[in-house]
Amino acid sequence: MKELYTDLAVVGGGPAGVCAALEAARLGLEVVLIQNRPVLGGNSSSEIRVWTRGAVGAGNLFSEEMGVLGALKMRNLYTNPDGNPLFWDDVLLDAVTSQPGLTLLLNTDVTEVEVQDRRLLWVQGSQQASERTWRVRAKMFIDATGDGSVGARAGVPYWIGEHLFRKDAAPEPTALLGSSILYYVKKEDHPVAFVPPSYAYSLEDVEAPLGRGGRIVSETQSGSDCWWFEYGGLRNTIADAQDIAFELRRIVMGIWNYIKNSGRFNAACYTLEWVGSLPGKRESRRMDIAYLLSQEDVLRHTDFADGGFYGGWYMDFHPAEGIGSDEDNCTQIPVNVYAVPLRCLYHADFPNLLFAGRNIGTRREAFVSTRVMNTCGLSGQAAAALAWGCLRWGKSPAALAPEEVERIRQTLLREDMFLPGLSNQDPEDLARDAAVTASSRYQPEEGPAAGWFSLEQGGFVACPCPDEPRGRFLVRADAPATLQAVWHCCPLPSRLCPGQSAGEQSWQLTAGENWLDALFPSQAQGQYGMLVFDPAPGVSLALAERRAPGILCGRADTPEYRDPLFLPGKNSFYAPENVVDGCSRVWRQPHLWCSAPEAAPWLELRWDTPRTFDTILLYLDPELSMEIPSSRTDHWEDHHKFAARKGMPPQLMRDVSVQALTENGWRTVARCTGNWRRLLELSAGEAVTATALRLVCEKTWGDERAHLFEVRVYRQHR
């Protein structure tokens, strides 16, 4: 047996566990990450290939998950733009193995734990092939196993479906979300025969559920298109895992046989390129811990004093009968972005055990939203920051004082976690008391339309309310018509949940082009206004040549967003001082500086007296209304409502330099080329004492302007 001693042991190598381990190590803890499989990524790994999705995938604008998970996704976008799941594995492995202070144990299945006075002392597991047994002793533990295996073995009570269980209790039958096995298809240049195995579902068995609840098949469906090949919701998804996996393989082979040999598809040249050997599991245990997030919290956006991360995926219900159900294959209720408290990550009676991923504390109606991988990844980062705080102050999570919880939240905010409504109050951030100027500031200008967006099926414009609560926009009408719209107000817009209704507005159009006034309602002050247009045949909305950050148009039924020619009234949307207003993302306002189109735009921080620093943090703009999934196939069905990125975000800074005004004049103290990160950390290499700091955007990935949400300046090495 080999023993390891560490600050934090993270069990489970899915997005939650990987993000927890990376965050904890970034915060200075010694970490051991234990994974029971040969690759990292959980359901997103190349073994299972479910793509990561979250708030943006469910219609929320400007809400793509960043932080530790965002850094992984941005790296994947840069190195793996085609979304190959094999390379996603390596993005995760590279990040984990290159992180100082982090030890990785792959193929290690934890089967034993030791608990004394409800404190976890160690976890122990066997490592496949090496014939080693590892015992990991730690001060704190995070259970990111998905199944809550460590917590259950330690005696933490848990929920399965609607039933609560305690240690050694016999599970009761319950209805859960089923599991799925995916496959990838490939088209050859010659016919490929398929002879089904004897265990495959018959053609008759496959045909029976088709057409019920929207269940359709095609020869081109691939990857996550196969999510509805579901089974196991009426079984024990842990104890019966092997039986469920084999039944799913029977289903998959039967469906492919139906596609190839029923004569109903143009499938002669198609073959299976890959079939999953492991099911993607949706549901098992949820721990019964300090606070259970409820449906009301999700729908009403409860403001938690200990909010530690956020969700935004649909409340996404699947029938337990899976492929055999007569019901719709899923019911998706859209929600706005909502906060999840740190109390969902621990049980007060188990002081050194935290939870992350789909096993956190939720009521089932909330679980069907929080279970998706982007949210799980954020929960891992939050759990790591919570563990860091507990070890820093020598307390259990339940014993933390309010000011200590707030310090953890501020730490998460610095590490690029979006916490709705929370602003930077870090006393160590030297940028907060700097005066800010810039080379220029962008202002949307009236001009000819760069294109037109049809309002035949309706549409929306989302714009934060300007200081002068009005805007102007251009439409074109084929004939005289009446254009009608409803105003909605919300802190963060969603194409599916536009917010509180705030009155109507209508316009009489003449044939041709019409400049119209949009009058923001009083309720929109300090919020986003969403102007939702009724269907207007023959009417089109003008599009702008350049994007106005934070202003978008589109339709509820598609994730394809455009840039309207919408001129807000007097505003400070893109003012230089926004970079020190405490917000690093869109929330009620854009909160960013955007320069005018120019060569090498710059932004300057200046202090009354010299400041000493060595680290500059830049929170950049990666286009937060577009998804960055872990992987994807070349083809995907329209029902996913997914829009693929085409290369790196053009507004992301690529080459950046930092100059400091010292007693010897201006000098360059840091520079980065080929940047792909949203949170860019620049190190001066040594302490610099200066009265001013100038950031120069030498090059972006395509835009002529610089985009920057926030600047922070620190003295980290003393």
C-alpha cells in the first residue's frame, strides 16, 4: 500500500472534480485528484462524449460559464476548434499534470473510507494495472464522484429521486432520469454492410417507440443527437449499472440496424465510427446536506448571502421509462440565471467533507437544472474555494463567519466566477482607486444598414437601459404597416425568459426605411430592456456594421444572434472607468471599455502616489453569448439550438503589453502574444513601483477595437 498526505483530496475526475482540483491548487493547496477511469472529463470524456452545456445553451445571453472551466473551454477552442473529444481529454490532462501542487491518480477506484467522529480521515482505492492500493490522507475531501460514493460510505444521508436514505438503508424503487450511450457515424465513399449482433433489439422493437414523444432517427444523427436513447430510470442506476449499460448497447445496435437495414433511410454508405462503452449517467444520489436548492429558488432567483456559483440550464425532465415511454422524450422549462449557495456543498455534521457535481444538495426539481456539466464544473470551483477558506481559518464550513464567507466569494470573483450582483471589493486590488483614461471610447453611430434581420416571425432587441432612457433603430417595410412590441425588464436577458413585462410600444411604418424611437420604460432603469416584436411580415430590422457590445437581436427559437443598428441614448456603456467598476461581466450593464477602431488602443491607470505591484489581471471578452462546448460532431440536429463558433472570438485581445511609469520613465513590464484566455494573468516578474500603468492592445483576433471588462492590479509576491 502507498500512502499520500495532502491538504485536499478530490475524488472524481469529471468537470466538477477537475475544476475543484485546479482551483484548489491555484489557491495554494496541495491536492490529490483521484479518478477511477483512464481519462478525465466524466460524461464529457472521449469514453462517453456528451458535450458540455449550460446557461447559454438554454437561451440566457452573456452567461457562458467561465472561471476554471472557462479557461479549459477557451484552451479547447484554441487548440481543438473542431471539437474532437479526444483532444478535449488532453486539454484536461495537460491542465492537471502541469498544475503545480496537484497529484493525479488515474484508474483508481475508491472503495474504502475511514471516518472518526464524523471526520473523514482517509480514502483508499485500488489502481487498475499497477496492482497498487493507494490510501490518501487529507485535511479535507471533496466528493465529486457523481454518485456521491464517498459521502454515502462516510454515512452522509442522501436522496434518490424523492426518497431519503441513511447508511445501510435498503433503496426503495423510484423514478429517475435514465442513462444514454452515444455513437458517432461516418460516411464512406462505398456501401458498408451492417450485420447486427444477436443481442440487438429487433426492427419491430425499435420501430415501436419511434414517433412517440418526438423520438426520430436519421442516418446522419451522431454524438449528442443520440441523447434520447435512454434506459435505466426505473432501475437502480448504481447497483444495476452493468445491466443498464448492456441494455443500452442492445438499443443502440438495434437502432443502427433499423437505420441500415429497414430500407427507410439513405444509409448505404454510412457506418458507425465509434460507440460508447460506458453510459452517460444522469441521476443517482443527491446528498441531504445543509441546504437543498429548490424549484422556487431556481424560478425566483433567490439572492443568497453565500451564493457561490450559478446555473441557467432548463429544468430538464426526462421520463423514467426512457425510450419506452409514451411521453415527450424531455420537457424543458427555461429559466433565467440563478445563484446556488455554498450551503448546498456540505453537511453540517461532516466538517471536512464537501460535495461537487450532480450530487450536491438540491430538491429534485432543481437538480434537473443543476446536473448539467457546466454547472457541475462551477460547483467544483466553488467547493475548492470553500475548502481553501476552511483550511485558512481552521473551521468547518458550517462554522464560517459571514465575513469569511464573503472573503471566499470575493476570492471566487477574482478567479473569474460569475456571482450575479456581487462586485469586486478586494482591498488588495490596487486598480480600485486608480483614475482611468483611454485612447478612445466607442460610440455606435448612425449609418447605412450592413444587412437586414427579418421580423416576419417576430424577434427581439436586448439593450441595457441608457442614462437617457431611449434609443433609435432602423427598420425597413415593404408596405405601410404597424409594428408592435412588448417591453420586458431583467438583469440579464434571455431569449426564452425575457423578464418582467413592462408595457407596449407601437410604430406606424411607411414603405421603405424608417428610423424609430424606442422609449425604455421606467422599470428598465438599471436593467436590461428587451423589446420583443410581434411577427411583422414584410418588416426587417437593420443590422450594424460593427457590434455594439452588450446589445443583441435575435429570435426566441434560435441561438443565432445578430448586431442591430440600435443607437442608445446618452450612456456610459463603454467608458474607460468601467474597468474598475467592480464587475467583470455583463450584468444590468455591459461593464466594459470598448475603444474606437484604431491602431494599438490603450488604457491607462494612474495613482496619486506610487504603487508597487507585480501582477495584472485582465478580464477579456470571449463573446459570452455563444457556447464553447467540450466537443461536437460535424452534424447536429436542429433541436439542440446550438450555434458553433467559427474560430476565436474576434474581440478577444491576442497580443497585449503593459507599460509602467516609474521614476525612470515609461518601460514595458509585461507582454503576452497569442493569447487565448478570457482571464489573462500578466506577471511583471518582479515588483514594480509606478505612478501609472498603461495597457496596450497590440492585436485582437479580428476586431479593430479593444474590449476589456475589468483590470486588477496586485502585489502578490512579497
